[in-house]
Amino acid sequence: MVSPRSFTLKNILVLHGPNLNLLGEREPDIYGKMTLLELNSKLKDWATRQNVRLRIFQSNSEGDLLDWIHLNRKWAHGMVINPGALTHYSYALRDAIAAMSFPTIEVHLSDIKKREPFRRKSVIAPVCTKQFSGKGWRSYIAGLNDLNAHILFS
């Protein structure tokens, strides 16, 4: 039996952390040649096909990301976040995610487990439902698909 929630439009936050505004320019051999605008367009296309509403936000400021999470906490059913370098040290971001009543998926374009030693540990992952990395822009799609299914059947 399908949950009644499946007929309700779902709201998902997508947050891009520091330096993701430089996609397509910054180390394209690691992060790819797709720009943030192109990535967001793919995410919006996915949302249209899935009948999901997205709010997408990018900031180089930890405080702005925290404010965006807090501001949208009653709107969102879930969140996909690429915390960028904040992955490795932002306990403030970790605590904000832990305080939310919705599931969060952590995503990364590159495979952080195969990067420099300081990039291999995520302080964010323990408060997330899952982590997808190393699939390029498809990490976001994998995260959105997983989150959408989680929301649908919860």
C-alpha cells in the first residue's frame, strides 16, 4: 500500500558549501567541468520528473548555510548537502543537521575516501542518513533518489 504522504508534494533543500560556486573552473580533473548553474539545472529537471520542490542554496559562508537550514526547517521534508571543506571540521553544521527533524544526505563530487588524508573524515556523516561520493554530479542524484524514497515510505 502506498503511503498517503506519497501524494503530497515533497520539499527538499539542496545546499552547496564553500567553493562550489567555482565548479567548472576549480580543479576540473577532480570536480568535473560542469558549472554550478548546469548542476542546478540537472537537479531541477530531476525535481520536475519526481514531482518534488527544491530550494537550492550555495554559500561560501558557514553562517549563511546554518541560517538557511534554520530558515527552512519547517518547510523541508529532507536535505541533500555538499558541505565542501566544512565536511571535515564544522561541528556547527553537524549540530544544525542533528537538530533537524528531517533526514539529510551528504554528497560529494569526488570520492573523499581516496583523497588527501584530511579529506577522508567527515564530521557531518554521523548525523546523516547516508553519504554518496565519487559519482560526480550523479552523487547529488543518488542522494536525491535515496532521500525521496526515504520520505515517500516514512
